[in-house]
Amino acid sequence: MGWTRRDFVLGGAASLGTLAINTPTFAAAPSYFSGTRVDNGVTFRSTNFARIDRKWQRQVVKYFSSEPIGTVVVDTTHHFLYLIMENKTAIRYGVGVGRDGFKWYGRATIDQKALWPRWTPPPEMRQRHPELPEFVDGGSPKNPLGPRAMYLHRDGVDTGYRFHGTLEPGSIGKDASSGCIRMFNEDAIDLYQRCPIGTAVQVLPHIADQGESAAKISQANAVE
């Protein structure tokens, strides 16, 4: 049986295709960035975490779940992504999720990954925003996917949803996308390194009783 985005949508009608952003925005407040760093030969702006609320920053928390170690669980209500670790802990990342009408819940797997992926706006988005280019090359400062993309599939079929970086750090912790899960660029790099192909993913309305209010254990390892 084939799967489409419609199979995942419980919170509203999702748009078709790979919708990485809401209204396309190719700039963000300079204060959200501080300096630059190089990744795989590409120079990009570093997130100014001094400007970011501590709760959205990557950290290890207590986490109670029946899901296996290595599973990624997304709490869309509270804007957190959890990577389940050993000893009832998880690495928690702040994320941006789908705005009203584009929320989705369900299970998937990471079946494809890309470093500095090309972004191709789907036809439906270009109809709404004809000013968009046909594509944006990977590594471009205007590419809304950022340094990494992890493509979510179900039963071998691309759902159209991704975990990816962002041009807009201020959108983390908000309902801002067209269904994809946005992360700070540094966090997208970190999660990419930790999640092999085949990683199980579960996207839920909320899981606050499992992890959101738990006490922090320690800071997660910094990315390279």
C-alpha cells in the first residue's frame, strides 16, 4: 500500500511536496547570528546562542519512553525533538514545526540523508510564490534547508517531510513551517551525525509527561 502526506495529517490539511518553509524568507535578524564556521567546505553563519532561550538549546534530559534507544520522537505541541539515549535519557533539541493547517503526526523512518542539500520548491509553492527560483543550490546562503536534511519515509515512500536546518533561528520554538521540522543549523548537523539510515521517527501532538518538564542532566556534546 502506498503512503502519501494525507496518511499522516491529523491536525489539518498538509500541502503537497517538500514544503520546507512558510512564506519564503531569505534573511533573518543579524542578531540571531554570530560569526561563521566551515562545514564540509561551506562557510555559514553561526547561531548566536546568547540570543536563544536556554530551553531551546540542545541538552540532555531525563526521558521515560517505551520506544527503543535511537528513536527520534517529536513533541509538536511543545516544540521539542528527542533522540532517545540509554539510562532513561534523551538529547532534547528545540525545533520549529508546522503551522496551523500543516501539522502532521505519525511514524516514519529516516531513509535518506543529505549534506548541504539542494532545495527545489514544489510546484504548488511556486504557484503561490512565483518569485521563487526553480531550485537553490546546496550551500547557498539562501537555501532554507541549511547544512543538513534528513528525509522521512514510510514503507519506502517519501512523505515529503524532513528534518533540516533553517535560515530563521527565531522560528525555533514556533509553529512556522509547512510541515517540516526545523532545527538550528548546528543541531541539524549534530542530529545528522547521530541518526543512521533507518532511524525510527515518531511525531506526536505532545509528550510533556515523558520529557518536557524533566530535569536537565548535562549539556549534550558539542558538534565538531
